[in-house]
Amino acid sequence: MQINFPKEVPEYSGRELTLAFPAMVDGERVECMITAEALEDHFGAASPRIEDMLGAFSTHRERIEAATRRLLSETGAQCVVLRSGYVRFYEANWRA
């Protein structure tokens, strides 16, 4: 499975408190999301405001994409939501 991440600006959802970003899996676009909670707990976002979430995403994009790549592999490239608990589990067990 080949997974790449286009360098697009994530899309903020104030209603869901998430950032949506695309992945390309074997040439197919898959929408992925990360929650405000995950960004606050693991990537230094000060709040669920768009500025704080986008800043944390930008600063830690490589780590977020690595965790997302693992989750996409585990779910057969289904649409994924990266939550705080998964990031904690991923970083404790697989991060190099």
C-alpha cells in the first residue's frame, strides 16, 4: 500500500472540532481527520481555535502523517479519524 500526503492546508471544522486533510492511498484520495483533543494532548495546540490547531498541525505534520499512515494501513485505507488515544498508543508502540 502506497500512502502519500498532499501538502494542502487542512480544512477546519468548528462544529466537529477537527482538521481534515487528504491522503493518497494507491492513487485514491482518502479524507483523514485529526481531533482538537489529539492536537492539544500530543501536538501542543493551546485551544481548539483554528489558529492554534493549524499551527500545531503545521509544526508536527510529519508525526501526524506517520500516525495516520499507520492507521490507514491498519484499517485498509478507510477514512480515518486520528484521536488522542490512538496517537498515545501509536507513539508508545511504533514511533521510531
